[in-house]
Amino acid sequence: MKPIVSIIMGSTSDLPVMEKTAEILNSFRIPFEMNALSAHRTPEEVEVFAKNASSRGIKVIIAAAGMAAHLPGVIAAMTSLPVIGVPIKASLEGLDSILSILQMPPGIPVATVGINAAQNAGILAAQIIATGDPEVLKEVSKYKESLKKKIVEANAELQKVKYDYKTN
């Protein structure tokens, strides 16, 4: 089994957040790899990774970083693959991280999810993969249906809640 999605973290301290990405990719049966690479501490390794990801069969890169969150942008500058940035809440409530990832120069896009929204990064990667893989499209569709079902069930339960002035 060869990975088609790569999850990159600035350090293993990001793993508690990024586990949600791994769980969602795993549930969609999408092979992935996980590595810790730092734009600041291991820049040469980041360059080798980014420049060789496509030739290794990677189709989407999910890069997470907190504080000086340059990792997603640095990777995006060195590859033509789609990069999804996950801002990690490490300081300043994650605002420093999200702004670092969002504010990319023209020509170097990074898709960005919310602060610590690693699950959404996995879902977005799956949706990108699904454009060319009918099996992944089925898994994503089933997942979306399960979300709908949960809300329908929750709304039915809410109807049972009684208040003197509640009208439904």
C-alpha cells in the first residue's frame, strides 16, 4: 500500500490535533503517511519532501503548524500538489498560525481550515481524492449522509423537550 496523502506536522506535539486527520483518512480507506518536519529546524528535509512528494505518488499534502506557521506555505512553494494547512492553537489562540497560513502571496495557494480543524482537513483531502476515485467518492458521500442523519435524529429528540412556552 502506497500513501496518496501526506500529513506533515511541525513537531510531534501537533499529533493530538492531527490524529483526527488520520482517523478520517483511515475511515475513508485512503492510504496516508505521517511525518514531523519543521520549516525552521529541518528546512533541507522539508525541501526534499516537497520536491519529491508527487513522484512518490502523493496527491494531497496536509501540513499543520502552530506559532510561526510557515510549514504549509513553504511546502506549497516547492510543489504543484494541493496543500491544506491546519493552523494549530499553540499561542495567541491560534490567530498567529491561521494568519500565517492564510496570507499567502499570489501563485502559492494553501487551502486553510479552521484552527485545530484537522478533521476538516482530512475530509477536504478525501474530497479532492474523490474527484478521481469513485470508491472514495462513495465513502465521502456515506459520511455526509451520516452527518445529515445525526442532525435529523437530534432534531427529533429536541421536539421531545418541553417548556411551558415552547411552541413546537
